[in-house]
Amino acid sequence: MQWRDVVMLSIASNRSENVEALKTAADARRLPTVLLDANCRVADLFEAQTTPHVFVIDREGILRYRGSVDDFTFRNRIPTRFYLDLAVESLLNGQLPALAESPAYGCTIVREI
């Protein structure tokens, strides 16, 4: 995903994250910035429960979308709705996202070991 005038940050909030493994994963996925949230402070602030769990914040700092990247689930292995794309594209077109929230689907964030 690459949009003009959009800043994307990836935040790794699992207490069990290994810095070297994060670097390897970031390189493989071509993620420009991955921040380590080892104490889960950012995850707690945004009430993130899973990885991935995405949050779209507009230029005014207002949270406009939270939830899944798409509609991929254990039963639906091929996504058909791309929530993150739709939210960002709506904002870039001067509109609010039609969907402000979707259930986040992924692995639970490990807050304690």
C-alpha cells in the first residue's frame, strides 16, 4: 500500500517481540517504519487487541477508522473487502470513511509473558 501524503507507522506491541525478527519481517514486507512498543503503552492507549489492528488518523488527529485491514478470517481466506484501503482513499478524497470500525482479526497481543 502506498498513498501520497500518507504516513504509515507499524507498531509491534507484543512483549515477546524480538528486535532482529522485527527487522527481518519489516524488510520482507517492505515496511518503512516499525516501532517497538514493548510495554504495550501504545496498544493500551488505542485499545489494540490483535495484530494486525489498524488505526487511521486524519490530519487533524481524529481517529477515523479502527479494525481489520480487510475481511480475511479463518473461514474467509481470500479477502474481498479492503477496509484500510477504503478508509484511507475516502479521507484522501475529502470524505469520511463509510465504515468507521470493523472487528479486528488476528493474533492476540501478548501483554505479559
